[in-house]
Amino acid sequence: MSRSGDRTSTFDPSHSDNLLHGLNLLWRKQLFCDVTLTAQGQQFHCHKAVLASCSQYFRSLFSSGGGGGGHPHALGLGPGAQDGLGAPPKDPQPQPPEEPGTPSSSPEDKLLASPRAINNLVLQGCSSIGLRLVLEYLYTANVTLSLDTVEEVLSVSKILHIPQVTKLCVQFLNDQISVQNYKQVCKIAALHGLEETKKLANKYLVEDVLLLNFEEMRALLDSLPPPVESELALFQMSVLWLEHDRETRMQYAPDLMKRLRFALIPAPELVERVQSVDFMRTDPVCQKLLLDAMNYHLMPFRQHCRQSLASRIRSNKKMLLLVGGLPPGPDRLPSNLVQYYDDEKKTWKILTIMPYNSAHHCVVEVENFLFVLGGEDQWNPNGKHSTNFVSRYDPRFNSWIQLPPMQERRASFYACRLDKNLYVIGGRNETGYLSSVECYNLETNEWRYVSSLPQPLAAHAGAVHNGKIYISGKYIYFAGGVHNGEYVPWLYCYDPVMDVWARKQDMNTKRAIHTLAVMNDRLYAIGGNHLKGFSHLDVMLVECYDPKGDQWNILQTPILEGRSGPGCAVLDDSIYLVGGYSWSMGAYKSSTICYSPEKGTWTELEGDVAEPLAGPACSTVILPACVPYNK
């Protein structure tokens, strides 16, 4: 109690508890809630004041809202994601586009004159379990954690910028570490960059490792997935094992070092952490291993031609990747996100960001490197912003390098790998549609022209089968303007040995902005659209081509829904389509559908990408066992 003249200030220590109790009661009874959060399809009705008081993310978001309204907004929650402040959906009114099969506008493109309040939020990237537990903390100051849920709570707390919850999660993990769970805790710590927790967990690992005999140690180094999160940690663990009984064990150093993949250790750490170990400098076998790794790092532009076991990621599980794409919105700015699908968590996660924004580009996987070619860094129907960029992504070090650009700028084209070359075929730029074909030598890093297509085209699909390139469908351009063209059902085949194009059997349906995938010696043409007058119609039929018989057949199972310009990749025994645009629904898509040729069935994967996209690109790569958490 304090006095100032006739005034008295009295502090009630129970007020904060009573206030929190009252807010919790209102939340439990769903009274006066003014915002709805949605995660993985589950809704949570909350109070903006409570969210904003605890989360810098919500405080900033609500401050920019203003106005009224109650339509849902999808939030990408990642680098380059849009803030989702769009207008309410309207009845779809597709207009004739200036680019074949790509909507020139969408219902979300129109903004209201005044800013809108954010009353409904779709939190992409947040799990419903993690969000529920974080909300429990906000309204009660308590959070219920277990080893099964702490990772999801950590992810949500980092996305929403609630450091108090992150701190509680770290404290929980540090207190829970034991001989039984240290490997699980170590993996969680590595994923979320919790260095203190990782060190505590690794102490248990080291104690176990030091007691192993030589055969057991050798088996540990060969195991998949590896017991630690990096190759450097694996090296350091090996050194500790050798040093634990140096007189007896040092004879095994060359054998153990040959089981390590030194090219997976960044060059600065090879110098500072590996070369500083005495036997790596004195033993001839170890010396050569270190020298080979250093030489590998000295030639970054040729690493995709020098891959060996010593430079490959310690995993054999390929994952589905989604790169870039064009979201709905008035600015038409393509995405710069690279996302991957976490099959265990059934959700899309952000892996990294590209050096630039891009849509209607191509990606090609070469020895587990991802080449990103061309596209456009800003939407323009006449190809004004098409690019000739070529970048290469290395998932081992989460790094990008720029490679020699294509000789022509291209968007809406096809690219592939065949032997030691990359091929880019057709497309469009500011000069119009292209018939040119370029070939990139992966060993010399040089581009050259090869035989051109029979006519300029764009919006086609392609696939590689039995050493030849197949190009299906397309939109061909005639002089006189962008509307002077037509969709065609053509199929062409390119023989790189003879450097000639040959016409093959036409598809049964005209289509463009579709996909062509190869499985079991068959080519599958899926999705796309065609014109009927000035209206775009989704192509629902799926066709299968037999290259030996030069024959197309229409399959009995059509696609689940219209998809123009989706990302497409083959993984295991299925064909995946991610995103795209549905003309019948007048909407960009954020879902992933999957076709099994063996079963003849379509399914939809759980979890959506960060935002709806058309014109993304897909591929499959092997990622490190511990993919770092990326906000």
C-alpha cells in the first residue's frame, strides 16, 4: 500500500489470477470470442486480446487488420508467405486468359477499398494438437507436455513467437533426458536448434558409445539413420571412441575413417575440426580421405558429376518437394518457398527459400542436387518477366549456387535430364512462343542449341522414357497476337542420338498446362484444360500411352478434380499432383492428390501446402535425417 496525499494505492495480488481464471472461463464457454483459428481442419474460437498480449506474431497481424469482415484468411507462416488479406470469395467468373490455362484473375485478386479485420485465420504449418496445447497455456499458464507432443508445441510456439512456451518446452526436454529416450530428445533438439539440450542428450550417447567393441562401433557408423545429426558429430564420436583406449583402438582408425563421409562436412570444419586431429594428418589412409574431401569442396560447380558414397546423404528415403508457384493475389508475385512433405507428420513443411521468386519454371533432380531453371519472377501474360536463371540447390548444406544461364529466357516450358545433359524445350518469353531447344552439359557447364521443335509452343508437358524425350499436348502460337492459337493433342518424341523430332500418335483429348508422368513403361497424361469457345474447361480424363505400341488409352478412373499447372512428381508407386488451378471451381489449390496406376485409384494427402499455388514445380530428393526447423 502506498499513500500520496488523500489518495491510497492498494495492490491486489490475487487480481491477475482472477483475471486469467475469468478469461479461461469465457474461453471454455466460448463467450465473446472474436477470432477463429483453424489448424489441420480443427477450429479454435479465441479472443484477440489474449492472443495479442502473448504473441508478437498475432500482435503485429491484428494491428494491420482494421475494418470489419469475417472471411477466412490462409496464412503461410513462412519466409515469403503472403499475409492473406484478400477479399471475400465471389462466384467464379473465369475470363479468357492471356496465357493458356493460367487464370488472369481469381476471386481472391480483388481487394476491398478499406482494410479488413482478420476474424478467421487458417494457420498453415501448425498442428492442431500443438495449437490446442499452446492455447491452453495462454488461458491457464499451464501446458501439458509429453515426448509425443513437445515437438508440435515447440513448432507452434516458434511460428507464433511465444518464447515463454518455447522456454517451458526446453526445460521439459532437459528434465526428461534419460538412457531410454536420449536419441529421441537429441533428434528434437537438432530439429529445433536447441544446443544446450542437444549437448545434454549427447552425453548419454557418448557414454554408451565408449563401451562398444570394434565390430559394434563399425556397425554404428554404417547404420541408417545415423545416431547423430551431422557427419562432423559422427567423426567426433569416432575420435572419442578411439581416444578412450588409444593404445588398443588406434589401429582401427583407418577402417573407421573409411566409413565416414567427409564430403558431407563443410570445408571450414574440415580444416578446423578434422585436420586438427593428429592421426588425420599422419596416417596415409586418413590423409587421403581428408584430401579427397577437400578437393571435392574446391570444385562446387562439378559436384553433381563427382558424387560417390563419401558425398551422399546418409539416408535412402526420397521425399516430395514443391518449389515456387504463383499464389492468388493482386500483386501476382510468385512464391520463393521450397517445401517438403513430412510423411510421418502428414504435413507440408518449409525447407528453404530460393534466391528469387519463381513460377512456371522447371526443376530437375541430378544426383540429389535440385536444378531450378527459368520461369518468371513476376506474373505477366506476355512473358515480359520470364528469366534464364539456373540455380542449383544442395540439400546437404541447405545452400544455393548460380550456374550459367540459359541462352534464352523461358517460362511454361519443359526441362529434363538425359545422361550427362539437361534439355530445355520450348516455352515463352517477351518475343512470343519458342521452338528452340537448348542442351546443358553437366560436366562442362556449357549450353548449346540442338534441333528445334517443329513449331513454337508453350504450356506443354514432357517425360523421359527409354533414352528419349516425349512432349505432349501444348498451346501452339500463330502470328497475330496471343489469342491466335489453339490447344492440340499432339505427341512428339526427341531422339538425342539422332538429334531429330518425330510425330507420334495423338492423344484422345486436346490439353495444355497438364502433366506427363512415366511409370512402368507407360506415360500418363493427367490434368490440364482446353478451350470451348472462350471458356476454359478442365480435362478430367486420364490417358495412358504405350511407347512400344504407339497407342493411347483412356483410363476408367478420371482425376478427382480439375488441375491446371500443378506440380507433378513420381514417388514410389504413385504419381503426385500438388496445387494447380481448377477452372470448374475457379480456385487455386493447396492440396495434394495421388494416383496409383497399379490400383487405378486416386487419394488426397493430409495437409496442405503453405498457400494455394498454380505453376509450381515438383521433384523428389533425399533429405538429411534431421532437417533443421525453418520458420
